[in-house]
Amino acid sequence: MKTLGNHIYPMRAFFSLVVLLLLSGCTDFGYYWHMTTGHLAIMGKRADIVDLLEDPALDPGLKQRLQLVQEIRQFSIDVLSLPDSGSYTRYVQLDRPYALQNLFAAPEFSIQLHSWCYPVIGCASYRGYYDEEMLADYIAGLRQQNFDIHVGKVPAYSTLGWFDDPVLSSFIDWPDYRLAGLLFHELTHQRVYVDNDTQFNESLAAAVQQAGTELWLKSRSEDTELKQFHRWIEYRRQIVTLIGRTRERLAQLYQSDAPEAIKREQKQAIFSTARVNHAAIANRLNFQGGFTHWFAGDLNNAKLASVSTYHSLVPAFLAMIEAHDHDFDRFFDTVEKIGELSREEREQCLALWMDAAPIDDDLCRRENTLR
């Protein structure tokens, strides 16, 4: 019990959910049980960072990274108004370079991701797996229905406050700006999470990640890292735009009256064009890595949508941060109010912010704005 610290209540709640599903005859009980045991297996390996730093035998490189995590975490509390929880106060050494794998699926002739609904957290456009065999079996069923499939290896994830999320070996050695950004991203999910709206949640977290990382690097006078970060942001912006335009071309194709055989042929031609355009962007920006391997692999509807979902509303939230003069308390107050709107009202509101239009106290009216 010592390893799990003060997490008795969340564990009880988690297991209560599993028991409830079992008693209700839930047909997907095996999946939820596997997710529970997979997550608890990681939680059971946690070691307190303060204790690790006091160990003279600790690897010096790991010690430096854990000290950096402490600094990043404090910055997230003091400057970004992110939760002062127990998250990222413990460390886990994994036996693989990722925590779990996320499955994305989309119909063969659709740019929209398939959605799964879960107890407690609502619906999401991805499905997580710790067990590769279970994942493979589920994918086989989807392929029989002609779904496009994408599986992404996940280095970190948020439990939305159910548990205190640990630092994982899967990301501890990332470049400083990426390490900071990941913590800012995941902690944002603990601050605000809207049920059944992946696009809202992920775009919000990505925006706080971007704005927070820039502020953090400036606070450290990391000019070299800041330039590298800005180059990454510009590269990512152009790639997200490329993916968006590619999906628009696919949508037009799928809505056409062309025979399915022609659609399949033109679909692959659109993907080939996307690969060429990515190479041109990478060469123009002299950027190595990034999405290079991503584009080199198989492209499909699910793979493109998995990126678009995470970034499509980022400009709206960045505009909101700017309009609040980087006062993150005020920013999150506004975000929380928008999150309470109906889905339709929320989308209309964020559409205004996509135009970088400052909004008055009524959140989403154009009247009496600062512009």
C-alpha cells in the first residue's frame, strides 16, 4: 500500500466502476478490466522523486532530468495556474518506450473518426490498449468492416485527476522544451476536461502547451532552445495545415459519385501528393525528424484525423490566451464557461475565436469587443 500513497479512494472508485460493469453484464468488461490492471501495473512501479534525488546511487543524468521536472511542475503551478496536485512527483521506469497504444479508426470513405463511449469520461475518438494481443484482435474486427486503422504509441497520458500521474521513462529524456510541453499538456486535462469533446480538450491542452513552453523558455533565457521551439511550432503549423487541406480533398472525393474503385485509386494519389508536400516543407524549413517517419508510413483517414483532432482549434485558444494578456487564471475561467455551453454554442463561440476576435464578458458576442 505504501507505493500507492494517498490513492486509496481513487483506486476504490476505479474498482467500483469495474464491479458495476460486471454486475450490469457489460459486454466490454474484459476491455475495462485490462485497462484497469494495465494502469495499476504502472502505478505500482512509482517511486517518489524526492526520495530518488536523495539516493547517492541515482544515475546523474536521471537526477538532472528529475530536478528539471520539479522546476517545470512548479512553473506550471505558479505561472500557468495548473493544478497543484501530486502529479509528476513520482517516477516510473517502464520496460518499453511507450505507456500504451491508442487506436484510431475511420470508415474507408470518411474523414471522420469513429467514436467510443466509456463510463465516467464520456466519448472519445480513440481507444487505449496496454495489451497488444487484445489490440490486434480488436483491429481484426474493424478491418472486416473496412475501417482505416491507425495505432499511435503513447508516451504519456492523463488520468484526469483520478490518479496522480507519474513521470515516465518513455519521455524523461525528451528535449527540454518537449518535456515541459508534455507536462503542461497533460496537467491542462486535469484543470479542464469537457465530456464527449476530444477536439475541445486536445486543442486546449495543445494551446496551453505551446504558450506555456514559450513562457517557460523565456523565463530561463534559453535562446537556443527557444529558436528550436519556434522552428518546431512553424513546422507543425504547416504540417497541420497540410493535413487539413489533404482531408478537405479527401472529403470532396468521398462525397463524389465516383465508383469505389476510382475513389480508392484517387485516395492513394492524394496521399502521395501529401508525402511530396511534406518533404518540401521539411526541406524549406531545414527540419529533420518531426513527421518524417509518420508520412513515410501508410497514410489513411484515421491517421490524418488523429492529428487534425488534436490541433484544429489551437488557434482559438491561443487567441484567447493573448486576449487575456497571458493571465491564465482569467483564461481558464473563460475556458470553463465556454465548456459549460451546449456543443453547438461552444463550437460557434470557438469559431469566433478562430478569427482572433477578442470576446467580451458574454464570451461569444461580437458586440463591444476590443477589436
